[in-house]
Amino acid sequence: SFLISWFEDFLARKWSSEKRFGLEGCEVLIPALKMIINKSSEAGIESVIMGMPHRGRLNVLANVVRKDLDQIFCQFDPKLEAADEGSGDVKYHLGMYHERINRETDKNITLSLMANPSHLVAVDPVVQGKTKAEQFYRGDTEGRRVMSILMHGDAAFAGQGVVYETFHLSELPSYTTHGTIHVVVNNQIGFTTDSRMARSSPYSTDVARVVNAPIFHVNADDPEAVMYVCKVAAEWRNTFNKDVVIDLVCYRRFGHNEMDEPMFTQPLMYKQIRKQEHLLKKYADKLISEGVVTLQELEVCVSLYENLITVSKDEKILHIRHWLDSPWPDFFKPDGEPKSMSCPPTGLNEEVLRHIGEVASSIPLKDFAIHSGLSRILRGRADMVAKHTVDWALAEYMAFGSLLKDSIHVRLSGQDSPSPCLDHVLHDQEVDKRFCVPMNHLWPNQALYTVRNSSLSEYGVLGFELGFAMVSPNALVCWEAQFGNFHNTAQCIIDQFISAGQAKWVRHNGIVLLLPHGMEGMGPEHSSARPERFLQMSKDDPDRYQVSDCEVQQLYECNWIVISPFPFDLIKAKVEKYSNAELIWCQEEHKNMGYYDYVRPRFLIVHPKDPMWYVDRDPAAAPATGNKFTHLAELKRFLDTAFNLEAFKGRSF
């Protein structure tokens, strides 16, 4: 506690006008985390993945994860420009990955604090997914070697729905991480909202009751009680592999950040807080009065830490990659570029494809009774294999199967992902809970294919799969939406993590989103995957056209792939090949949706001289009509126009 308080005091004195979201009022969080990590290390834990909001993050980085102090302090310097790629993020959002010796157990331990946006508990399912992946790759089927710790503020823990979604993943097959320790920094206030306005439940931690997690409420100004509770919580998790919650009932000595004046909105509360003696002073007096330490010993301890901080060297260069929370060490060269800047061929020989097709058309297990309807599908698939033809489902089988042959793990999850229409999972019609995944019977030494139904959640499950995908580049991790536009309830994960994650945190990820999309008369919620939103967020300059190495360079620079980066070189080649042709942009989506606004300026770069005609539906507020008659009328008008040049001439770009 002495060192923690002094760390916050040092930052406050040296950078008094900077936001840092200090830990004053809950300094006990740092020794609490150390106790949890120490006891878990004793139990055999080798890796701890942590997620937390901004309050206290710099202190956790310095005193728990052991981030170099000079790298923390340089984040306060407004004159330092980042020396590597990316736009970076504010210092109290950054994470880190670090392996060190645990001093209490003399064992190696890896600590990872995940970067997090201002969307406080958005990182929770991401942490759980990363934890699950590390357990998977280590063969840790019971969570004995890898675990997660999630820290929360009281207001977010009670108010954010993703907390509930994450709890409901905690004991599901392919999602459980075998117990998480939740630590709530209970300031009894959220920004300017006190608990009377923030929740309807008696306690901010009541959401944890949905999984019957034990909840320990403890006074954060009683360090010895906190240490006892943390010891018990760590033992609970490592004995029973269930979630547990520690509620640190504390206060926030300053405002939401150091620039805020909390007396404006909570005058009585902060009159009481300002009367509170600092924990450092309170506990020091207790130890001295009990004869545990002397004043001189305490002063020496503080002096040593003060010297440690003040002698840390001033960084001259700021590196964003120093804050990487999930490195891919074998994937990149030292300068950060991929080891290969080429696109090798990915074709397969006929023998491999035939073998995958034959397994996909069979039942690998003996005495396994499948539905008669599926028998017809399998016979039809065998016929396609014999005739060298494929449909979508068989093509997906062959793509996935070829990766499994090359020891690439494939994971597919979502609501109804293993549905019978794709035959990924066959269910025995006579024996309950007996099922077969044919794709796991392709080769003796193949990688595992994981296909699972998820809970009825988008935000939580997509965050989980994102976390799983960030652990290794040698995996295909797919999240499938039931319908394309259902992804909008997971928009936070898409905006804050997937689209911007590499730019903010130099974090790489191979997550694939499968979003069913088609204007087929199924109504406004079951038609559009909203591609225009993804295209708008694509890092793809419409005014820049580079001919040499266009494809590879675009793939290296882009933040994701969406029909984007735009194939300038391929379009140009076709335009030049058919120089006398009429060019038409045709899309089923309404004009203010779909791809029109994205392709228009890019087509003009490639083809600036002649007009480009367009055909689409008129602008609309909803993605599609729900009336069958209207849909058919729109479709007829659309097709008639598309194939009648005279009908739309004059509607050019």
C-alpha cells in the first residue's frame, strides 16, 4: 500500500494537469491482485489474463504487471511522436503482456492486461475468449494452468448488459474458462451518478447471482480483511473452478478524472470523503502502534521506491508495440512487417478434395442413426462428389477440411451454427446427447474442428470469439450471425476492437464474421448485413491508386477485408479489355445503403472519362420491405431496368 499510494502521489505531483484515473480511495486493489496471483501461482496457474476499466490501470501496469516505468511516464509527454505504426490510444486504455518470476512461489508466470476502450466492461468477453484459447492450445481442459481476472467499476458491473452475457458463457461447452475471479472497485458512484440512480438491486454485484457465484463484500480500508478474502477467493476458484466475486467497498477520492470537481454533484458525499484519512497513513499508524514496524523502516521503504521512480530514464521514443497485449511472435519480422509479403497459391489436388467430400457424405461412427432427411442430403452430396460439382455446404466442408489437414484449428460458433442444413453436427436419433462431427474424422493427425451453438447473444459471443482469435495466427475463428443485421447488437466489438484494434493497440486478429445477406423478401430485419457500415470504416483511400504490388500492399495496409480493399488493378484491366462496353453499377440494396457510396469515387478513379450507369432501389429508411407484393414489384422493376439500357440512361455517376 505504501508503494501504491506513493506511485499515485508521484504522478499527481509531476503531471498535475493530466488525466490518469488514479486509484486513490481503493489503493488496496494492487495488493489484492498480487494476493490472488500469488495464491493462484501456488495452485499451478502459469498464465493470468486480466481485463479492467481505466481507473487504476497505470498503477496495475506498474506494480502488478511490472511495466517499465519509463515507458509509462513517456505516455505523459506531449512532445513524443510514436515511432511505429498505428494511431495509438490514451495511456489509461493500454495493455501489456509480460512474463516474469513470481517472487512468492519462484515460478514463471505470464500476465496479460488487455487493452480496453472507454466502453468499460466491453473487454470482459474478449478476456474470456483469450483465456479459453490459451487453455485450448495448452491442453488445459480444466483451467488448472490458465485463468482470468476481471476488474469492474460498480456502476458498469450493474448497468452493462454484456456483464450478464459474459456470466452466461461461464459454464457453457466451448466457452467455459473454468472460473473467473471478479474484483469490483465499488466507488459507490459512477461518474456523477450515485447508486440510487444507477441500479434497482441492493448491491452492484447482484448480477453475479445468476450463476450462484459467491460474493464477498469487504471494506477496502481494511487491508488485512481484503487479503483474507482474496486468499479465499483464489482458493475457491482453483478448487471448484467456478466464478467468484470480490466487492471492494471503497470510495473515489477525486472526481471521475483528476480534472473533475465532484462537489458540484455529490457535495455531502465528498465532504465525508475529504475527512477520510489516507489508507497509507491509517495502516502505517496501526502497524507502528502494534510494533510490527517502526517509523524509520517505513520511511526507508518509501525512500527506496521514490528513488526507483525518480531514476527511471526518460524515453526519447514512444513505441506503440511496447504495449502489445497479445503478441504473435513467430508471425512478424522485427520491423513489424509480415515475414512474407506474397500471396502463395492455395489450391488443392483432386485427391484431397475427393477425400473430404467422401467423409462429408458419410457417417464416420458405427451404429449411428441419423434422420432420414439427412440421409437424402448425404446421398445427394456423394453424387455431387462423383460428378465433380459442389454446392455451398460442400465447398465450406472442403475449405475447412483442407485447413484441418494442415494443422490449422477451425472454430465456428454462433446461434444455430451447427444446424443440420450444413451437416456440421449429426445427431443420433435413438440416443440422447450422442452426436458426430464428421469433419473431425478426416485424418488421424488433423487439427480439431470446434463447432458449437452459442447462447442467444451477439455482443458477448462476438467479443469472446475475438479474444479467442487473437491468441494464434494459425487458426480460423468464425462467428456466424443468425441473420446479417443481427451484428448491430455487437456494434461495440466491431467498432472499438475489430475495426480499430490494430491502429489503436497494434493488435492483430484473424476473426471472420459470417453475416448472411440477401434481398429475398424476408423483411427489414432478415435481409441486409449492412455492408455500407463496414465499408465506411474501411481504411481504404478512394483517391489513391497504386499499380505496382497493388494487391499485397492493400492487404498489408487495410484494417479488414469487406467485396474492400477495392480491386483497382482488376477493374482497370477489365475496363481496358472491354473498352467499348457500357458500364453499369447494379445493386439490390437501396441507393443509400449497400455498396454504392463506396464504389462510386473508386470507379471514377479507374474510369474517369465515360459515364457509369447505375441501377438500384430508391433511397429508403428501412433495409427492405416486409410486404411480399411490394418486394416482388421492386424486384421486377429492378431487373427490367438492369437489362434495359434505354430505361436508365441519364442516371449516371
